[in-house]
Amino acid sequence: MAFEFKLPDIGEGIHEGEIVKWLVKEGDTVQEDQPIVEVMTDKATVELPSPVAGTILEIRAKEGEIVPVGSVLVVIGEAGEAPKPDGKEREAVPQPAAAKAQEPVAAAAAATTPPAAPTPTPTAEAPPKRKRVLATPATRKLARELGVDLTQVEGTGPGGRITDEDVRRFAERGAPVAAPTAPPPAPEAAPAVTAEAPKVEAEAPPRPAPAPRPVRYEELEERVPIRGVRKRISDHMRHAKSTAAHFTYVDEVDVTELVKIRESLLPVAEERGIKLTYLPFIVKAVVAALKKHPTLNAHVDYEREEIILKRYYHIGIATATDQGLIVPVVKDADRLSMLEIAAEIQYLAQKAREGKVAPEDIKGSTFTITSLGPIGGLFATPIINTPEVAILGVHEIKKRPLVIDNEIAVRDVMWISVSFDHRVIDGHVGAAFAKDVKALLEDPKYLLVGA
């Protein structure tokens, strides 16, 4: 008996999923728990295994299609059972009695009617079906700038998605370009004016002919559906900005000593295969400051009019991916050493960029840190990751002149910007939290306990 495999509820708050890639085709034999399809939700991309062993009889959802939870994705039959030919039913449908009674009359009519002239068969072949392209809007824009046809590019990203590097590699190999058109003929020179010619005022030069324009500008537009991760980001940011009463506090941090300590620990981290950035130090400083200011490590439940103080410290790390901004969570950051935090950030960031992060790894954060690294600019006003009540933005470290003991010195300086929900956090509390983070980053030896 055929089994209908429906899209399961694969995460908290998941209502639909996008079919990224089928790993099987109709007629294939599959084993129980064998991955058969990749599905992207608004939180992660996951591989769904087959719940039973058998033969793939019918695939009902196409790649790129958005399907709600509970929809049938695929029909799996018993081992050896053949799929339906051309999408028709495997068994003939019985004809109604009235239809059978009409068959002799129709046959007689056909016998007395002269055959129609055969319709000529066109010799031109139908144009080949265009390859479906999986690429982000930014990648499509880059392809247009480089003159690359994305249908000719093989994608190396998750689910066969085309990345910026794929486009650049294709362009470097040399894509065919159109032959240059011949320049328009130069206008004939005006006859020379002789000395006897009367003087006349110089006329304005003729207006140049406008460049040919497209007949329909709509053909140069591209509509990109807001789906998956991008839809999740869109809905969440709109909700956060419209509910939390944001205010942002900015301060300057002298991280000269932090730079020295990190550089001294790099060989130790490299021996363990760990990439040691500044983020683990910042996580440690944030956790220590949150313990002094517990109202910042909280969620807001306005339906019950309660502030939920969290006695654990799950720190979200905003991570840029090809699909959009994702926030993996370092769980129990207060219980981890500096190098353990570094290893966890490295692991989660890699999974997020591959689109393979698990749903449980992006849930439950109590406080979020967002960093643009070396392109972080001077400062920004980050949007709170609601229902949290605060978010820390860290920015580029630059050498700047500072006054130290009445003398100008060149120091490594970073600006931090902390956004708070003013409905919960008063200004002096938010400023005190930022000052504690600043103090720990400027004198980081206290962060090394347990490193």
C-alpha cells in the first residue's frame, strides 16, 4: 500500500518550507531513514529522511515550491512497484454506462466522415527548457555586472545555489561576449568660412541623438519572492522595530591590551585547530556585565505583563550568510572557557553559512551580539532581537590618537553601540552595563580565568 509522506512540523513556529533539492527521483528505491529531500524553512535548511523503505512513486512538490506543513511531498510504494506513467492513474478508470452506449454511434459517425487532411508537422524544434537558477539577488546583480549568464554556471553552494565566487570564477575563465558594433559614421565637416563671408553669431551645437532605450523597462526588472530566511528576517525586524522602544548608547573602547592578549593566545588556539577572534572575549565581558545587571538578560511577555529574568546565559551571535542574517546561539556561555566559546562560535558560524544549522542551535538566546568585523564602520544602531531587551554592536578596531596621562598616544580603539528597550531598561542602567563591558575589554586579564 502506497504511503504519503507529508511535510512534518520540523521546528517551533514553522508553518511552511521551500523545497531546495530532491535527492531522489521517481522510480528510485529508498531505504528507511535515507535522506530524500532538502527543505529550507525560515530558520534552517534540513534533510528529511524517508520514513519507510520502498519505491518513489510520485513526487508532488517541485524544487523551489513553497509548501505548508502537512502537505504531501512524495508518495512511496512497496519495493519493486512501478511509478505512475505520465502522471496518470495506475488503474484504468471505469467508464460510465452512458458513455459506453455512445461508443457505437460515435464509431458509425466516424465511418461516414471523410478523414481530415493531416496537419503539417513543424520542422523547427522547441526551444530548450531554461535551467532553473538558485542564486541570491546580490549574486544575480554581480552576474549582470560581469556579463555572466547564470544558466551556464554550476553552483557550489547549499542545494546547488550559485555563490559570488562561482560567478567570479566563471567570469575569469572567459564568458562569450557580443561582438562590438561599428561606431556611427562621423558627421561631414562643415564648409570652411572664407574671409569674404559675413560674420554671424555662433549657433548652439545640435542636441545629440538620445541613446536607444528599452521599449519596456519591466523587462529589466526582477521580482524576488520574500521567502525562507529572508521572510523570517523581514517579519522579525518589522515586529522588533514596531514593538520595542529603541534607544542606543555609544561608547569608545581602548582595546590595546586586548589586541596584545589575543595575539599572545593565537599559537595556543591554532594548536587546537581553533580560530580565535575577538568575539569570545566580548562574550565573556557581556556575560560578566549581565550578571551585574540581570534586567538586561531577560525576555518580555507583554500578554501577561511580565519581565522574565533569565538565570542562564545563551548568547546569540549574528552571522551573515548567503541566505541572510542568522543568529546561532552559544548555550551556557558562562560555563565555557574562552577557547571553548571560540570553538563553539566557529562551529555554529560554519554550519550557518552552509545552511545546515540545526533548529535548536538558533533558538533560546537571552542576549545578542552583532559584529561586522573589519568592515564595522564607526558605530551603528542595532535592532533588538525581540523578545530580548538589549543588543550589543561591536565595530572595527582602528589605530587612533588618544590622550593618555596628558600625552597623545596611538592606541587600538573600537566603538561599541548598545540598543535597549526603553520600556524595560532605563537610560542609566543601560549606560552602566555598557561601561562595565568597556572596562572589561580595556583590562581583559580578568576575562582569562578558565581560558
